[in-house]
Amino acid sequence: MTTVRAVIYDGTPGGIEVADVELAAPRPGEVEVAIVAAGVCHSDLHVIRGEWVIPLPVVLGHEGAGTVTALGAGVTGLAVGDHVVLSWVPQCGTCRQCGLGRPWQCETAARVAATGVLYDGTSRFSRNGTMLHHYLGVSSFAERVVIPASGAVKVRSDAPLDVIAIVGCAVATGVGAVRNTAAVEAGATVAVIGLGGVGLSCVQGARLAGASRIVAVDVNPAKLAVAIRLGATDTIDASLADPVEQLRDAVPEGLDYIFDAIGRIETTEQAIRALGPGGAAVIVGLPPTGARASFEPLVLAEANQRILGSNYGSVDPRTDIPLLVDLYMDGSLDLDELVSGRRPLAEAVAALADLEAGRTLRTLLVN
């Protein structure tokens, strides 16, 4: 057992604390990683707000990067000292979904996420003899973690870990939604509703895809300004008027793709309503469990429109994460604009409060 600091949530109001926990050694097929930086994401807020039901108590965090410090038996392709970005879909490679080439839908990874334990049904975290659950198989709000080896994606060693940490969730999800889920064509017209880390990554994905128009939608002028710097051609302040009408006015010929990067019912419905003929609404942001949206099926059918769900940007973490890191290193992808600042792990509660209040895009907790 190793004692490490970690951020624990017990499910009660205000029940977040940074404390010493015990971390067991990696078992077969697992690796231990020393976390250099972990991104603070809205998915963590969903848990704290009670919008997603997960096993508790839990060590929070699902986005991060670090160095491999120990290998369990049978692990190949990784070595102590390797730089890795963590993936919250540690695909098994053997289930039906993995066999169909859909690792982002891995059935084993889904079970890990739902049960808060690793492949063998147990946790490596405990505190005073009480088991702590893993969050999405990652729990990156800690000094060290033990995860399935497939959840540690090796990347080039010259990339700064305290920047590329955000690739494992926000960037992979946003860029992947454009490139993989929607397969946006060069010359297409695109809108992105919601300009957090995921939405701004959608903007960059659309730029990389060669979209002719990229309309960024938000209520925060500062975020709209960032979107322009990252490749948006137009901006819409959704607080000034109906965003659906503003989108239709901005692109009278009709939008080919609209990405809802928020996941609220109203933004999902806005994305569907604002589509042009043959367009696709891509639901990237995740709503609370049980939320329901509505649309007119007749309009959708007559206009040959589509509604697409995008889980983790339909990425294969093993290939897409290193590619995204390469794009950052060659200057094609801007990650620095997405990082609002860095705080020590001890300030995790303050970082979550900043995100809740809309004061930050991505804060990195650093060790």
C-alpha cells in the first residue's frame, strides 16, 4: 500500500475533501501512474450536483496525464517512465463493441464506469479500511492512480504533461465529435452551442476539417472571443435574442452541422430546430440522467435531418489521443487557450467552484 493525497466525494452537500488514502499496487493488466496534471470538467460537477448516480464514496477526476511508475503482471507496450494521457474508456479489446471497431462503446469500460471498480470488480483505493470507488476508471484527482493498462495511452515525451492532460476528455470529445461522429466535410457550415473546453474543441475540429462557416454560440463574451481566436468565423450571443433565429439569420442557406456542447434540454432542442436541410444535430454535452428533449419527427423526416449522439467523440483512444498530441505539438491544435490556470490538488474545491460559476474553461490540478 502507498499513501497518496486524493479528492474524495461522499455524496453529501459539501462532502468534498482532500485527504490521505491508501493506494494498492497494480494487479495483472494494470499500471500505476503518477499524476502530473488533472483537468477539472463538468462531468465532475454532474456527480457533485447529484445529476448522475454513481457508487460512493468516490475519488473524483477523469481527465489527466502523468508518468508510469509501476506495471502489473502481463502489461506490454508500456514501461516505467513513459508519459501517458489517461482515457476514461479503458477498452478491453475483446467485447462485441470493441470487435465491431467501436472502442468508445466498450462494454467492459461501461461496466467499470457504472460500478466504480476496475476490471476484476475491486478498487485499489481505500481509506481507513473502507473502499473508495474509482470515477470512470480514472480518479485523476489524486497524486497517483492505478488504472487498467489500456486507460494509460502512451504519448511523445516532449509534450508538456500539464497541458496535454486535457486531451483525454475535453479535446478528444470535441474534436472527435467533429472528425469521427459527424465526419464534417470541407466546406460544410457548422455551429457550436456552448463554448467550454468541449465546445471550443468542436470549434477547432471544425477548423481542422475545413468548414466554411463556424458559428460559435454562448452567453459569455469572453468565451466568444476565445472562439474567434480558435477558428470561429462568426459569433452569436445567445442572451441577446432567440439563438435559433440568430443561427438562421447568420447562415440563411441552412447549417449542415450543429453541435450541442452543453447538454441542456433547451440547447439540444435549439440545435435540432436550427438545422438546415440534410443537417445533423450532434449531441456532445451530457445532460442529467433522465432528461428528455422533444422534436418534430415530420420536420426531421421531410428535411432528411439527423440527430447523432457522440460518446467520447467516437474516438479510439489508442490512436486518436497520440494524434491530437501531435497536432498540438505541430501547432495545428491550440490547447493553451483552453487552460484557464493551474491550482495545487489541495485547491480542488475552489477549482470546481470556479467552473460551476463559469469563471474558467479548464483548470488543471497539478502535483
